[in-house]
Amino acid sequence: MIIVVCPGQGSQTPGFLVPWLTNPTFAAGLDEISAACGLDLVRHGTVSDADTIRDTRIAQPLIVAAGLLTLNALLADGRRDRIAGIAGHSVGEITAAAGAGILSVTDAVRFVSERGNAMAEAAALEPSGMSAVLGGDEAELLARLDELDLAPANFNGGGQIVVAGSLEALAALADKPPARTRVIPLQVAGAFHTRYMQPAVEHLTQVAAQLTPRDPSLPIWTNRDGSVVSSGARFVELLVDQVSSPVRWDMCMRSFADADVTGIIEVAPAGALVGLAKRALKGVPSVAIKTPDDLPAAFDLIDQQNLV
């Protein structure tokens, strides 16, 4: 079974859309999404620098737009019927929701625009940040986080947990980390997926009430606990709650393994999730669609599968 995965914030890099815009269909689609969200995503995907596209208000629509348009190319010509499921990491869950038919492209673009703005506004209320912690014992790390009033934000699997909270507490963690760990500060605007984002949750609850979700036509796993969600309305509720709760990508990958995944394809801007899968799902073939040149390998992976 082939699972498509959709990356989250931090996967974008300067100029990553340049090779895609030689395709007229992709370029026209990006123009439409740009108009819908009020951002020049063509410019941000081609010439904007790293600091510019790190802005949450820009990064989130840019990532989802790239994922939506990559999905269009990947799942055309009947290939959608040969995909066993889809999942997204953090903001990538919005891409996945559209891919599964829960949200229309219009609703997905609207929701991600509101999400990016709301999370940026919440992050500006008080100084906070995030750090990646690599290695060590998970129980020991979680105990240390409790001491410092920090929270685990992303359980990414493969020995990587992203933690979040006040800048002072993050500095204390880096100064005295748990044994056998490495703490890497991340260049993000705030403590995403923690209580610091509660104002964004309140706003997005109102936004979600105006959406018209449908039940998924593809199996879709949630970041909440790695389970398959069969209700579109419930998945949208989880999209809202996810903003202030941990991303359990480790549980998603565990569920992929339990479902006997035989291949993983990551849509643009690809690389991060395939990298995690190579550590947690050893031996499972994967394709990261970074440029249009990677599409044939993704098509071949789908063609090679004997899906039931």
C-alpha cells in the first residue's frame, strides 16, 4: 500500500518552486491560490529569501499551495484510486484534508491563510520559541521539560522531539540538556502546538464553523494519535485543536507500519518526512517529490504496487 504524506512548516526553502513554474498548469494554479489568499506566492516561491518565507503568514499558505498542486499532478490519470491513504504533518494536514476530499481547495486555502495569520498573531503576544532535541531517553527529557515548564510540540520519531515554550526556558534546556541529547534552536516565530497558540484556536474555531467538510474518500491519519479518521467534520475539529496540541507524527508512522505500508511518497516541498520514514520505517521505498523531475519515480512506485 502506498501512502502520500504532506510536509509541514520548515520544509520550504528559497526558490523551491522555480522548476515547477515551467509547467503552465502548475503556474496557473499557483496564480489562483495567490489571488485567493492575497499573497504573491509566485514571488515567495522563487525569489523571496529564507527570512521572508519563514514568516508564518507566508510559509503556511506557500507550503499548502505547493502540496495541493503537486497532488494534482501525482494523483491524475487514475492514480488516486491506487493510493491507500494520506496524512500530513502539522500544516500539511490541511493539504492532506484536501487530498482526501474533506476540504475543497477553496476551503483549504482559506483555512491555511487564517491559520497562518492567527498563529503569527498568537506568537507575537509573548516571546517564545522551539528547539529540536535529538537522542537521549524520552522519559528523562519529558521530566526535564516539566521542570522548565516547556512542552513537547512535535514527536517526530527517529529520536527527534521538538519542544517549545519561553525563550528563557529553552536557553536553560540548552545549557543543561538531558544526557545523550543534542538541543538545536529552531528559527520559528513562537511556541507552536502548545498553550501559547490558544488564541489561534479560538479564532480558527470560528473559521471552521464556516467550512463545509465532507467525509474522506481516502483513508486519512490524524496527528492527534495516528488513528484513521472517518468523519470529515471530526477531522476539521482535530485540525483546529492541533494548533495548540502536540503533533504525534511518531504515532502516524507506527500506524503506517501496522497497516503494512509498502511505499511512501512525499509531496512538495519534500524531503523532511521521507527522511524521518527512512529511520522509523526502515526498508520501505520512498520518493520525495522535490521537483517535477521526481514525478516519474513516484509514478513508478505506484505502478510497482499490487494494491488490494
